[in-house]
Amino acid sequence: MSHTVFRKMFRSRNCPTDRSVLTDIYLMEIISRQQRMASLAKKLRRENKVLGFVPTMGSLHEGHLSLIQKARQMCDVVIVSVFVNPAQFNENSDFESYPRDLTSDAEYLAPYDVDYIYAPEASEIYGEDFTTFVTVDDISEKLEGASRPGHFRGVATVVTILFNTIRPDFGYFGQKDAQQVAVVKRLVRDLKFDTEVIVMPIVREESGLALSSRNSLLNDEDRAAAAVIRKSLLTAERAVEKGEEDAGTIMQIVSEVLESESSARTDYIALVDPDNLDPLERIGDGPVLLAVAVRFGDVRLIDNIVLQEKQ
């Protein structure tokens, strides 16, 4: 990769197998080889460094940045992966069209003291004749899993490989992908990974729309209309704060607000236990997850809110 895009901030140098960018303050190395990433992480652990890991598929935005900033506060070393995972796409056309721009992502990360970017090719992650996959039963089949079969098998498999390669002390994930968070937490618990999962709040646009790489696919009209998603969740939250406990009523409130926007097409509305994603009939004393998936044109957006969450 050429580093000419960094000419105002960086002095660059080329490496035979991996790539590095030298700033006046620190060295941000872009690693493409799994063996190099594993050996480096092992060396850092021997030095008793606390490793923070932020897995991404690139197309970075402020939602990712909130994870990186938290990792920087907590850890000695921050590693960000940029890997578009083919195993979690249901349609090959979606995988092929997913935006990829490592140069832009590296430039975005440059001011934030990221130590390493791990940007492997698929062959480094899966290798030749790869046949081993990780499945988190039950949780993976609900909500997003029902409409995207195999998606969370791909997520669980790549997270397992990345965690085994880096063995981070902390892994950082965003609440926007609430089902992914539940899957990863169960994966870490069941397979005894020595990694603590840190979940950060959803970062939103001024309109309330949850930040996502998919937002860039919305036209201006649909992007404005998509603010109705957040409006529906907040309307439900206010109803719960006033004493509403019936799940059907709460979901109907969300549905009515979404239906007020003619361009919105609802895929699902769910009120579930945030840990196992089992549907709830009534709200009890603990936190509950209210999750939605809504389409605007060809773009499918997800969002959620945790009701009765302890502050």
C-alpha cells in the first residue's frame, strides 16, 4: 500500500511483508500476516503490556472511534483489525460490493494513537481448505440470524481466530450490534477466552440515526426519514417509564411510530432478554432489549435500546 495520502502527517517507509507508517510521535504498523501479528502479540504479552483489540470491517466512523478511544484509555497497546469477513455474508454480491479502503481507514486512525492495524487477506485468516467453523447455538438463530442464516457462524468463527491470534486482554464492541455482542459474550464464556468484552454505547448522528457504514448508502430523503427509528425507540422508552409493562403494547407503540413514515418497511420489532435474546411477554425488574430492523429503499438498518438499564 502506498502511503502518499499521509504526506502531510507522515514519513513513510516500505517493509517486505508488512507496512509501517512513521509519525513524529509514534509508529503505527499495518500488519498483513497472521504469523507476524501472533508473534508480535506474544512479545507484547511477555512484556506485560495490556492489549486492547477493536475488530472492524473497515469503513471507519465515529462509532468505531468511540471503541478505540476507550481502548486507548484502558490499555498499553491498541490493535485495530480491518477485515471484511467473507464468512458472515449471505450474498456474494454484498461481500463484493462492501466498501474497502485501507488507506482511508489508516488515515482516519492516524491521529488516535493506534499502535497496530491488523489487515489480513482472507487467505491469512482461513487458509487453504478451511473447514472448521464455530457456532453459538440458539442465540445465532434469532432476530438477525433468522433473516441471515450463517451470519453469526461467520462472526463467531472470525472472532475466535482473531482472539486466538492476538489474545487481547480486552475486546471492544458496539451496542448497535446487540446480537453480535450477545454472541461474542457467550462465545467468550463458553470457550473460556481470557478476554473481557467491553461494550460501548451507540454513537448517533445529530438526527438520532445510529452511525453505520450502511448510512452512506441512503439517499438524502431516506437518511432524513430514518430518524424515525430512534423516535420509535424513545417513544417506547417513555411508555415504559410511565409504567407500561406489556411487551405486545410496547412493540405496537414502536410499530405505529415507524408506520408514520411512509418509506419505512419494518423487518422486525423484538422485546427480548439482552443475554439470551429470548422473547419476553412482560417487562420485569431487570434490563430488556428492544431491537428493530427497518428498510429504507434497499438499505436495511438495525437499532436498539436497553430499557430499564441501570446507570
